[in-house]
Amino acid sequence: MNVINELSFEAAYAELEAIVAKLESGELSLDESVALFERGRKLSEHCQTLLDRAELRISQLTADGRVEP
């Protein structure tokens, strides 16, 4: 598995979707489910952090495209 902090939003979100599908399948052992759930939580947090950063950057843009500190 990839290091979560190095994943792009798109890659992290795709992996998160795959984890959800696996968990919903009900075919995993309890240990596998718990491990995937833990990774899914970390991926979700990473995606939220990336979204928050993007939102901050957008909110700092001025009408002429400059970034305000």
C-alpha cells in the first residue's frame, strides 16, 4: 500500500472507494475488515485535509487572480 500522505486526492479517493466496496461485500475476515477500516479512516482524513487546503487557496484568490495572504 502507498504512503497516504504522498497520494493525490484522486488516488486517495479511489482507494477509499475500493475499501468501502470491499467492506460492503462482507467477504472479509474481522481482522481484514478492521485493517481496511483503519486505512479508510486515514484516507478520509487525508482527503479532507487536501480539500481544506484547496478551499483555503480558493478563498484567498482576489478578483484579479492574485492570492491574498
